[in-house]
Amino acid sequence: MHQMMLDLMVKMMPFMMPLVYAGGALLAVAVLALVVQLAFGRGGGVARACGWLLVILGVFFLACQGAGMILGAAPSINFADSTKGDFDLKPFWEIGLGMLIPGLIVAAIAKMARNLKGHGLDEGISTRLLVYAGQLIAKGVEPVAACSMTLVRPLTDDPDMRETLDAAVATFFVQ
């Protein structure tokens, strides 16, 4: 049984790098769909689906790491050119967490944005406002303050809605 599992792991290895690339593509699509959802109120389903697919891929890589450890192997992927003697090995647990955490964040933001629609928030966050927030952060403004100034204040005058949106923004930044 032990040898059969090791043989299975060896046969799976050529397919792991394409799964990493698929995870990267899913993350790009999820972020794009999230921006579209926040800007135009559409695409939330795509963002949530991509987020959950990232979670599934992350759990898969974490499970492969666990199985490899049980079998006495250290599963990893080389991100460098091994033909030139370069090695940049990343263990599966790093890859798994690199997909799991962004997947959970994207799914959570998509769900929160979906739940706010129709509850006092009639328009979404435009791409222009996201760019302004990024510019302020790049100039050294605290991220929570930059997002509050550019993403929350222009959307509503309602104090309760501002408080809710400020709380949503604060949950994504560690202070």
C-alpha cells in the first residue's frame, strides 16, 4: 500500500505545476470579478465561485502535503529552471495556503458586497475610487484611512452605513 501511494504521488507530480498556474489564473479572475462587482454591482457570483475554487485547490495542496508527510516524502514544486541547475522549491503547504487564504478573502468580500446591495447602498465602488485608494496608500496614507476616504465617504451620507462600510474595510487590514 505504501509503495502504491508513493507511485501515485510520482505520477501526479507533472500535473501539479499546471494546477498552480490554474490557481493563479483563478485568483486573477476572482479579483477582476470582485472589482466589477464592487464597481458595477455584477460579477459577484463569479468572484464567489472563483474564491471557493481557490479554497478547494488550497485544501487539495494541503492534503497532498499531509499525505506526503505520512509517506515520508516532502512534496514540493520547483519554480526555477532545473535544467540550468537552479532550484526554488516551494512545499505544497505554502502553495496550499497561498490559494486558501486569498480564496477565503475573495469569497468573503464578494458575499459582504452582495449583502450590502439593497440595504441603503444603491451604487457600487467605481474603479476610479479604487485607483484613488491605491494612490493614497502608495503616498503613505494609512490603508484603512485611505479606503475610508475614497471608498466609503463618497458612497453614502448615512452614518450607520458609513460605520458598516468602515467596519468592513477595517476587517481586511491588520493594525
